[in-house]
Amino acid sequence: MLTRISLVLPVYNEQAVLPLVLPRLAELVDQLPAPTEVIFVNDGSRDATRAILAEAARQYSWLRVVDFSRNFGQQLAITAGLDLAQGDAVVVMDADLQDPPEVVLQMVEQYQAGYDVVYAQRLERHGETWLKKLTATAFYRLMTTFVNRDLPENVSDFRLMSRPVIDALRHLREQHRFMRGLVTWLGFRQTAVQFVRPARAAGETKYSFIKLTALAWQAVVSFSNWPLRAALPVGGGLAALGVLTTMVAGVMWLNGAGSGLAIIAGLQLLLSGATLTAIGVLGDYLGRMYDEVRGRPLYVVRELINFRPEDVKSAERAVLPANSAAPATLRAVPRDEWRQAS
């Protein structure tokens, strides 16, 4: 039985779009077949995002706010929302309305049909340049090649997960996280609902080309040791090239065609660059291992707004002391019950 539903939305500097998304979420909450909570995780926004959400929490009793002490990144914001979500089914979605709230109704139908993970798969991407679409295609090709061949293409973090999936995810506490890869790695019964992705309702995307590249690299090194193994064939090939170039330079010198110093200098630069690249890859893996050994909290919560004390208490032993540096402040509003679906 579906007794409770949670929606998790990470936000960072989204003051422009929040006035548009909140009414849409209110309509969705009324249509869902079970009591619903909506958890916004404010990932260290520097604009009026927190103020808007705090005011909305006074208006909507189903709205919760997790306020980070600083920016920890989208993947950790999603983690915090999942840690505190109380629903039997939990939906992760963006707040820019490129993840249409109405698609959640289709996800719930598939959940009730017996699926543990229901992901939203994009058929079209409106409002994006050809370069953005090209880099997105390259990203998914990279993910299926080096991360997990079962990772579905044209799928973001917009998905519904059952309580068993959420409980399993809460046991995976690595610092450098790629959430959609973790969900795929867990297995469980999965299916897709397809939709046409609209353009952003307002504001600007927070995923630049550099951030998308960083996310891709994080995903690869989190799920594969291929970059480490690649150093061996690359090094062997360059060594063979070095031997060949040395022989060519020797023949040129014997024939009086020059010393070949330019060739040797160029080859030395190539070999030095390859060596430093390999050392850098190894250093990145070691740095990630060091982050895990230090065991620092994944995120720090500054304030929780509109959470019920019993909900936080149920997660306190597993979540707050272990994964946030200090207990968060609870600030209740008059209406502290979840909004019932009509």
C-alpha cells in the first residue's frame, strides 16, 4: 500500500523559478493518491531562495526545507533529501520545471504496478542549444561505456524510488557520489516513463560544460578503475614510440642529416606529459580514498523548517549526528500535518 509520498527538490539560486514551481507542486499534491511532503534542499543559495522557501513553508503545511550551511553540490543535496524523506515512495526532481510535476502521477502508477524504480526518460529536449545536446549525448555514451552499461540514456536524477531502494541507498555513504549510478548499481525492478522535456521556466542552468565534465569524471572514477588501467597501454605505446624515434634520430645522425635533437626534445615533452597525466590520475584516486578515510560528514545542515519532530527523531540516529556536524534547528509552523490528497 502507498501510505505516504515524498518529493525531494535540490535548489541552488532558484529565486526566479520558485514562484512558478510552488503552485504547480500544490496542484500535484492535491492529485496524488496519498499524503505528500515536498522537501526542498537549499544547497547554500546566495540569493533569496531560502527566504522564499521559508515564507512558503508558512503557507503550505506539506512543504519542508533543509537549509545547508554552504554549497555541497547537487548530489549531496539529493542525499540529504533522501535521508530525511519519510515516504513509501520518494521522487527526486529538479525545481526548474524541466521535470514536469505532472509526470510524477505516471511514476506513481508504475510504482503501484510493482516497480521499485521509475525513471523519467526524455524523448525531446526543448530550449537547449545544439552544443548542449551534443555534450549531453557524449555524456550518456561515456556513462554507459565506463560506468554501467545498464545506465539508461537521456535520464537524469528525475525518478521515483521505493522505500527498500531508499533504505539501501542510505547504506552507501561515499563522499563522491553519482546518484543515478548508485541507483542503477543497486538493481531492483526498474521501468521508464517517457516525456518531452520543456525549456527552463526561469533562471539559468547551474550545469555548465565544466560542471558537466566534472560530473562525468566523478562518475567514471567512482564506478571504474579504467583510467588507472589505461596508463599501462598508453605508457607501453609511448615507450615503443620512444625507441622508434631514437632509432630514427640515430640513423639521421649517421647519415649526417642532423642530430635529431628537435625530435628527441618533442618526444621528451610527450613522455613527460604522459607521465604527469598518469600521476595525476593516480593522485585523484588517492585523494578520493583519503576523503573516505577522513570520514567527514557528507553535508552540514544549518536549519530544518517545517519538519515534524517525530520524523526527524526517526532519522536522527542514522542521519543527523553521523552525517551533519551539528543538530539542526527545528522551527515548526502552525499547521504541522501533511496535506491530504483530495
